[in-house]
Amino acid sequence: MVYMDRLIAVAAMIIAAVSAGPLVPGQSAGDDCSSICNDGKTNLENSVCYSMKLDDGTCHAVYVNTAVARLDIDDDEVDTASLTQTSDSPPADGSPLIARSLFEKGAKPTLICMHYSSPTCMKRGKGANMDDCGNLARFWNGHYGRWVFEGRDFAGHHWLNLMTSGSCVFAVGNPQSATEFERTYLGNSDITNVLSAGTSECRGGDGLEAQGTMDCKKWPLHYWIGSMEHFNCCTGEDPPNPNTERLLAILDYQEKNVSAIWIATAKNSSSPRAISSKGNASSPNPSEKLPALCTHSAPFSNGVAQDTSPRWQVMVNSNTDDTLGFRDRNSFRFHGLRFASKTQRFTYPKLYKGSNGRNVSALDFGSPCYQGFGGSEDCHFLNIYTPYLPRSRQTDKRLRPVMFWIHGGALTSGFGSDPLFDGGNMASRGDVVVVTINYRLGTLGYLALDDDVTNGNYGLADQITALDWVQEHIRDFGGDPARITIFGQSAGGASVRALLASPKAKGKFAGAIPMSSLGGLTYGTSYAKYYTIDESMDVVGKTILNSTNCTTARSQVDCLRQLPVEKVGRGARYMVVDGKYLTSDELQLNGDKLDVHLMMGTTSEDGLPFLIFPQNGTVPNITLWLTSQGLPDPPKNLFPPLNTTTNKTRQAFGIGARMATDAMFRCVDQATVYAGLDSGVLGSKVYYYEFERTYQTPEWPRLDLCDAPKSNKFPNGDPESATNNLRCHSGELLPLFGNLARQRLPYRDQYDLPWEQYLVDTFSSFARTYDPNPDKDFLRARGFNNTLNALEKTGPWEPSVKGDMKTRSIDWPVEKTMMRGFKDLEQCKWLKLPLEYYI
């Protein structure tokens, strides 16, 4: 329907109630009801009056409140920053709306639901239920508000769906019964999930069974609000036609100049009707193919609950199998799809070819790979989150770009189904297909032996095999195999770098985003500088063989295969030069052009969690503390103490954070960009960033230095605090996937949400166009006003080009996001990791 600038979705559907009785006492006014809004008896601030006449001849004034401070859907806060703000004070005593539509904070949800469900839900049949009442109750329970919505054919509008965009408010109703209006069934057709609407091409008289879209109806023309002037939404804007609505705008943008969509026939008429992208009704030929719209009422899911019952299931034929997934409010979801056959320990994966027509359930995640505390050796599974399901495998210009996520975890832990990386919000808001994968870890994934057979890199081979599966089958799920962007963080970022270097991965992706990719000195070295197999044996292989009593076995690898998996351990974590998957000891930045679009970067204090902190919490000697961890003694002129604290230990931690970040992240990443542009290996431009604002993951690293400090004013933390607020490793992950609310984490201030939206919008824009600056028409069509305003205030994200290195410093408030040059060049030079390191 209409698109709202909120994080979790491209659009918002908020259930609102219209009670069975009049909201303002009815009166007989002949044929004209317009005077009822001007009776002088009611004056509701920030509300707009609309008059209507019911079947019994009485006139009613219905008020639409366009001002509200906060909305919740299923406990997830929805951004309303672009709406007019109103105070929390209730209307004056005696207002005719108090009794029916104002509930103070603390009111019991059950009473609210009963109040609305008795006259409304229970009398209307299919379109609303107690869940809807519960959603409404949760809204009323926490917030003041006056929400009443109009419908011209009031008898058919017991419940209305509210859509908002900017300061516009629209309402689209549901029929009272399933047979009241002509149905349009959508079956063997494209379905696009834009949270609250599905689209499909069909003829005016088609009767096809709905695929995963349970409530497909042709809506009567009067379901579309005719004049936006009633809703005060056009301030400062003069659209060519006041009937234009956001839904039609997004369809026009997304479906490339769609001419019209089907709506229900007029009463006492058999002629099919349609509505244009400008809101004008027409009567096209019934054989013409036009999109239709479906209400989308699947529930939201979160990290602990999702509804996979038959009502929400969808079936896709792929890889010879009928694959059963499901939809939630944001996307179509397919969990636990096998991409490689069950693989023997220490052998390379083989692409899974399907089960020859078996029905396959993709309702539950597959097992993670074994990592010492759980998981399985049979773990070659991936997950797909998509906003679009095509009707067939035919070439389709509407296929979405693919974002292929590789999790981090030191190559020893992690899994693709981690709720931190749930791809539903990114898929929905970014209009991309998100794929997350498992790959073998630790010793099972990276052990190499000097036997000319056990050559290691099994986890890397898993990643490439998953790419092969995606190349072959992602069309079935709405993804474009020609537009795959691989992205990963930490060890996942190092894996992206290795895939850039691997001849086996060449041509299998078009874009790459290595995030916080390790390299350089100390712990980071081996993630970008690969061991030979002999070196790996010296570092870890011999130790594993000795600890398992397999050193003298006739076949060391067979000995290891016969052991229980927990005996093998997970100590091996090194990618090696095996001659097949990796043929050189590092990414070659002076060779042939990679033909891959690149974006990369770090967080400001990425390296802090990789330091070892004293148990007593104090650092009496900074030099000894740093040199004991393999870092050099820092000169004070290059690594001065933090001036935001006089605490010597805190100063030491600040110096250590900067040194560790330079040594393991920033210097090698900046040198990679510099050398790759100088030689042309990385093309003509690279987008580089640094996060100056983060939201630390709850489970790691559990350092108070990485968490925004709490206070009475900021009980959830102050991200702008200059004290003890370092931007640490992994602090970008939750907002990048748009999952703060999904993980039930609080927004710390008023800036977290627009910052989170900006991250999803820019990273998904890179996947769509290989440019992190989103198309402004895309943002306008979807009502993503926060990001649109941010781009206007900060200017475009400029790439680094040969001879001109640039960084996008990402911070909020938006005015703090800016372009600057590369950072700590003198420090990197002193660390012997200069810009010219790879030249």
C-alpha cells in the first residue's frame, strides 16, 4: 500500500479499528453530510475531519489523527519521525472520542481488545481476528493517541489498514466477507512481497489459485483515498495529481512503468476496472495483463518465534525438488537448503543435485557446522530471504540482486542461521535476495597435512560450492545470478578476500564487501597472508596429530577420520596455499583485473577486542602490556593518550585500541585499496568506509569499553558520549542487517533508527548498482525519507580513485557523516604497513 520510512520494511500495515457505533453522534442531515465537520462541537488538534453518510441515513464525522509520537507493531517500534510530533497529553475532558479511542498508558490490553473485538472483530468474518485485536491493544496500551479512519462505504469497512508515508496517512479497507467482492486468484504468477502488498500479472477474468497469498481480492475504487488534501500530506509539494499514492509510485518504479492495476468492478457493472499509477480509474480490455494486489497479513517473526503453519507456506520448484518455505511480514523465507551432498571428513564438497522430485521442507534451519560445543559434520546448508518469487526460471528483468553473506568467527565458530544476520529486513527494505551459509570450521574446515592429499581449505571450498549452488538455483527464488555480491565480516571478510584471490571462485560474483577483514600484524597476519602446507603443519598440524595419537599412523587422515569429532578439536584455522583454491600466499594486487566491484572498511577501534586485558583491570606499564601481545612500543607523538580521561588504564586501552586497529585492520585495508587502484586490479574505484558509530553485539566481546556508557539520561547507553565509548569489532552487524528491533534491543537515542536505516539502504544499494548512494527515486517511491534527507545533508559517498584516497566516515547525527582522507598514514608507516605495502 503506502510506503513508510521505517526500518523493518518497505511499507507499514497497521491494523486500526472502526467501531460499530457512531464515533460522533449521528444525525439526520438529508443528502448532504458535509456540515457535520463544521458543527463547532469538536476541535481535535492535529486531526482532520471527514464526513460520511451511512446506509441508515445518518451522518458521521470521522477524524483522522495525523500526529503521533510513536507506533508499535508486535512490540517493534516504527519510525514516525517524519510525522508531525504531538504531545502525550490526552484531549480535553468531554471529547467525544475519549470513550472509544483514547486509552491511557497502563490500560489492560485484554479490556481494550474486548472493547474493540466485540463490536468489530467478531462480526466481520475473515478479515480480522483476535491477533489483530491484540496488535491494536499493544498499541493502545503503551501510547496515547486518537486513531479513527474513514471509509466511504462504511458498511464494508469494519477494519481498515493504515499506511503512512511522510506526513501522509491513507486507509485501505478489507471486504466484510470473502465473497462480497470479485476475487482475483494469483497462482502461477510472480509475487512480490513489499511487506503489505503482493503483485502479480493476471487477466481480468483469470481464476488462478493463490501461491502463498491467502487474501487476494480486487479492491473497489472507493478503497483508495481519493483526495490527499484531507490528510495534510502535500505541504511543500504540489503533485501532478492528488490521487497519486505511494503504492502506485513504488509499483511504477519497481515494475518499470506499470500502466495500471486491476481493481474490483463497479456496482451494477460487469466491465473490469483498473487504476493507473496516477490514481485514475479506467476500463481496460479484460484480456489485458495487468498486476493485481493482495493484502499481506503474515505475522512478523523474530529471533525466537516464527509462524511456519500451512497458512503462510509457499512452494517453489528448485533443483528437481518442490521446496516448501514460508512467508513472514517482511519476506519469503527458505531455511536449511542443502547445497552440498553429505561429505566425508577432510574431503571436498560436491554440489547437491536434488532428490529427484521429493518434497523438501525449508521451514527449519539446518544444523550448524561442528564447532566444539555443538553442530554437526553434516552441515552444508544455506538460507534464502527474498522479496520476490518469479513465475518460472525464464530470464526476468525483475530478478533481484543477491547478497551472499559469509559469517565471521575466527574460522572456528559461527553459523549462517545466527539471528544476528537474519536477512528478512535487509531483503525487504533493500529489495535484494539475501543468502546466508554454513561452512566447515576449525580443524574440520582448515586442517592441512603434508601427505599430498589432505590439502586443507575445506571451509573455503564449501563457500565456493555454495556460490555454485546459488549460481544454478537462485533464479527460482527471485535472485539474479549475474548480480551476486559476496559480503562478510571479520573471518567472513577474510573469506571474501580469499575468494577474490581464488581461481576457483573467479566469475562467480560481481561485487564484494570485505568488512573488518583481518591482516597485517600479530593475530591478523594469517587471515591475509596464507601459510604453505608445511608452515601450517609446523604451526598447528603436528600438534593435532600428536594430541590424537595419529602421528605414526599409516594414514594420518584415516586415523583422524575414525576419531569422535570432539577428539579432533578445532585448533586449525589457517587458509593455506593448496595449489587449487589458493595458488599464491596473498591476494595479488599487481596482476590481472578482477572485474569485481569493491566496497570495504572497518570500525574506528576494530582491534580493541583482540587485546588481552589484565585480570585486575589495571595497566601499570603501557609498554610492557603492548609488547607482551606482539605490538611494538608506541611513540607518544604517533599514539598519544586519550584526552577524554585522566585514568591511566583507560588511556592505555585507548592507545592499544588504536594500535591494534592500525596493525590488524586499517593499515592493510587502506594499502589494499591504494595498490589495487594503482595497478587497476580493483578497477577504477573502491568505496571505503569507517564506522564512527556502532551498536555492540550483546554476546561478544562483553567489554564495557565497547558499549555506549549508560546514565540516567541515557539508560540504554549514550552513543555520542566522548568517554569510554569505543567503536569495536562487530559493532556494525546488528544495524547493518536492520535487526536491532528484531533482536528486541532498545534504540539508545533518537538517532539509532535513521542510522540503521541508512546502513541497510547504502549497503543494499551497492548490491543493486555497485554504488552505495541509493537512487533517490527509489527512496522517494518507498518513502525512505530519513535516508533521502541524509544524502541531501551529507552529499554523495565518493569513491577512492587512483591518486585520491577517500573514506566515508559513518556517524550520526547525520551531520557527522562526512568524506575524509585515509587515516593514520604516519602510524601505518611506522608499523611498516604503509600505503605502498602491496606495491
